Amino acid sequence: MTETHEPPEPPRPNGGRSAVRSLLRLWPYVRPVRGRLVTAAAVTVVASCAGLAIPLALKWIVDGPVAGGDPSGVWLGGGLVLLLGLLEASLFAVRRFVTARPLARVEADMRADLYRHLQRLPVAFHDRWASGQLLSRSTTDLTLLRIFLAFPLTFLLVNGATIVAGFVVLLIQQWVLGLVLLAPVVPLVIICAYFEERYSRAARTAQDQSGDLATVVEESVLGIRIIKGFGRHRGQEKAFAALAGRLRGTELHKAHLLGLLWAFIMSLPELAIGAALVLGVLQVADGELSAGTLVAFLSTALALRWPVESMGFLIAISNEAATAADRYFEVMDTPAPRQEAASQVASPPPRETPQEAPRETPRETPRETPRETPRERSGLRLEGVGFRYPDAPAGAPPVLDGVDLHIRAGETMALVGTTGSGKTTLTALVPRLHEATSGRITLDGRDIAAMPRERLRELVSVAFEDPTLFSASVGENVLMGAEGGGEAELRRALQVAQAGFVDSLPEGTRTQVGEQGLSLSGGQRQRLALARAVAGDPRFLILDDPLSALDVHTEALVEAALREVLAGTTALVVAHRPSTVMLADRVALLSGGRIAAVGTHHELLRTNREYALLMAGDEDRGGAADAPYARHEGGRR
């Protein structure tokens, strides 16, 4: 199972945070559909006004036809009330119809932007963030934002306008009773402000815990073989239960806060309505107020109950949406590597590294690429390359420090070193999966830092030690390495990787391999990853121990086919076994963050003790593949 990395500490709601400011950041996405939202708000305001007109119709009925004993007038008034009710209901339906499509578009645009940004962010970002946190931001959080735009955003404005218009009507009808109903406004504002901060904290905590829970579920599914193999299902269940228990406690805390808020928001207006009713009845009894006016007043007050009481619910959703916006923009605000202009001039030819010239041994059969002559190509160079992980402690030594290496055009270089020496990190710098912190890397004399990433990754193809396959067909997985490739490229790549097993799959190359390719064996996944790397006939090939999961027989077949591919490309191959080293023209030893030695395999055996010991150790692990390694050091194992 992968290790769970906590995201950076999120900003907590405090005096410096404003839910309004957080939500205003959605404006660039809302701006294209603002016309629809304004139309929906206007329609809803008209619907609310139609609702407020019903009490006025009731006043006319009571003071007119009812008081005068006119049955026809009662029927007319009843019909008017029915029409106003139908108008209100119809306009609310129109509001939903007007906003549904544009808000779905806003959510889709935000999700697409987030996914696009995640693809552009460096590998170091993905190393630090748990996948469940990113998943929850792209699903649950965006759903919360869409709900906010569809409902609370409109009704916070509409209900506010309705409350103001309703109280104007109340004050016009009977200003004393109107002031009685206005009495709870100040305490309600104070209570809402008090609960807003606390609810925002609880909402943010719940959303972060939901992301952690998603990470545990995802890791458990992907690592189900490990869990079952080591009998760790009870431990995973306990870990899941602990996270789920914390999330449950946070949700209960949210419910407690929301319940208290609703209790205050509902009880204070009810008390005000009760006081107004008693005072109004006394005024009717004294003849100071007509019965119709009292009915209209109370009907208007009751019509305002929903706009007032819903404010607590709307504020709660708005705060959750604000924290969702904060979480969304935490990712979007992470700077992605800049896109270099394709027209930038290539870097001048780099210098020769001092250690290489004396050790270069001519090949018995020099290779040339059919596409370009060696004069036009200078190969792959690393000059003074250093790298330190962004989150490394300040005093920690860099992983790579002053690496100098030249791989000539058409040459295959094996990179060897002890575990943890930085081999995989170095190979990740060439396609710019990580950015070198010092020095420069050039391809055919052109600095990769001045090269558009799209072009760089057309030139450089990679195959990692840990093969990753996607939930797609075998053919689609392989042809990811050859944009626009067809059956010919697919078959050639499968042949190089000795992946003929695909023809025995239920649907051949159309067979779906499943998530992470877990339906295949480790060796099969590695062969498909190798096929993907060579499918596009790349100019530069980076292979990170590509044969580690293969049996001896299959490895020999793959090596034989791979030699033909390597003959037409410039390749850097991370090697741990002597058989892989023998694929290379020369070998580079990485030690202490630097290239300690470069030469042919036999030269390094004779002149470099560390290399000889590495090969002797590999022989012990892999069998007597090359007995001279052990004999060179007197049989030391």
C-alpha cells in the first residue's frame, strides 16, 4: 500500500478569512452564465412578490365581500389567490429550468480545469498529496459549489429582498406591529455571525476528513492483495473505523451547531409573531384595526417565516461551499511549471565532461540512426546537474550534486549504483518529471529547460520499474507511447517486449486490463510498459530497470529484441543485474550524488572496486550470469 501523505495545513477560518471572499473567487467561472443567474434571480423575486400579494388579496376578501356578505366577491377573491399561488409555483419551476444547464456547465468547467492543472503539476506535488484528498476536491467539493450556485446564492439574495419588501408592507399596514416583528433582527444577526465561524471550522474539518477516508478506501482497493496476503484486513478495518468515527463526530458537531442556529432563528420570529398577534387582536377589539388588516398582517408575517428561517440553512450551505472553494483553490493556486515558448533558441553546444574522453572505447560496430547523422546529433548531456526534493530538510544533502554525464548519439548508457543512490531520480530529470535544481540537461545540444514539454516528451520515452497501466484495453495502454499509432506500431512494440501473451487474452489487444493492470502478472505488466516506451520509436529512451520482473527465458528474448531498438536510439538504462548492463555500450556509476566513474563494463570491473562489488552482489542475487565479476575480487560475495 502506498504511504498516505498529508496535504499542507489548510487555512482555517479565522479573523483573516472571509467566506464572501472565498466565494467571490468563483466569479471567473460564473461570469459566462451570469445572464442566466440574473434571470433566475429576477424570476424568483417576482415569484416571491406574488406570494406577498396573497395576504393583500386576503385583506380585500375579509374587509370587502366577507364583511359585506357578497358570495360572488368571495369566489372572485379565492380565484385571485389561486392564480397568485399558481404563478408563484410556475415561476419557481422556471427558475430551476433556467439554472440547471448553465450550473452543470460551471461544475464541468471547474472539474476540467482542476484535472488539467493536476496533469501539469510536477511529480513532487503528487508525492506530497494523498490521492483521496485530490479526489474529494474534484468530486464532493465541486458538487457543493454547484449546489451553492443553484440554491443558496439565489435565495440568499431573493430571501433578503423578500424580507425587506415584506417588512415594508408590514410597516405600511401597521407600523407598531411591524416594529414588534423587527425586534428579533439584531439578535439574529449577532447569533448568525457567532455560529458562522464555528460552523466553517467544522465544515472544513469534515471535508478534510472525508478526503482522508477516500484515501484509505482507495489504498485498500488497490492494495487488496497485500492486505489479504498478510492478513491485515482487521488492521485496515480498524484504521477505517477510526477515520470514519472521527468524521462521524465532526458531522454530529456540525449538526449540533446547525440545530442550535435553527432553534434561535425559528424561535425568535415565532415569539415576535405571537406578540404581534396578541397586540393586533387587542387593537381589533378596540376598533383601532380592521379584521382584514390583521389577517393580511399575520398572513404576510407567516409568509416571511420561510425566508427568515431558511437563512440558517442557507448560511450553513454557503459556509460549506466557501470551505470547498478554499480547498479547490488550494490546488489551483499551486504554481505549475511555466510553458516555454517553442521558438526559444537552442542552447549552445555544451562542454565535454573531463572524465569521459580518456575512457571512451570505440564500439566494434558504430551505430548510426537512420533519421539523422551523428554530426547533427550530440546526444544526451548532463552538466553539473543537482537536485534536492522541495520538502527536504534544510540541512539534508542533495540527492544529486554536480552530475556530469554524456551519452553520445545512438549510444546506450547503463546507470548503476547502490539502492538509494538517486538513479531513478536522475532518470526522472530528463523528461522533467522533476526539475533539476542546478546545472542543465541538453538533448542534441538543446537545453530541455528551454524546450516545450510537449516536444520534450515526444523526444523522450520512459519505462519505469513499477509499471502503471490504466483501465483501458491492452492496445490503448501500449499506444499511449505512440500518438496516432496504429496496428503496425502496436505489433512492433509488442514484439520487442515479447508480449505475445496478449493474443491469448479473451479479446486480444482489445482486452480491458482493469485498474492498475492487476488482472495481469507483474512480468506481463512490465512487458506492456516496455512496449509502450518503444511504441513511438523515440529518439531518447529512458528505462528504469525494465526487466526486473521477467523470468530468465523471457528476459533473454526481450534483451535480444531490445538490442535492435537500442541500436536506433540514445538510451539511458538503470541496471541492477549484469544481464541488463550487458545491453549497454558504456556504464556510469552513480555514487554520493555524483557520477563516480564512466567506462565500459570490463574497464570498470578492472579499475573500480565499488562497481566490481556491485556486480558481484548482483551475481549472487541473479546466479552465475557473469562469473568474472566474482573472480575479479577474489570470490568475495
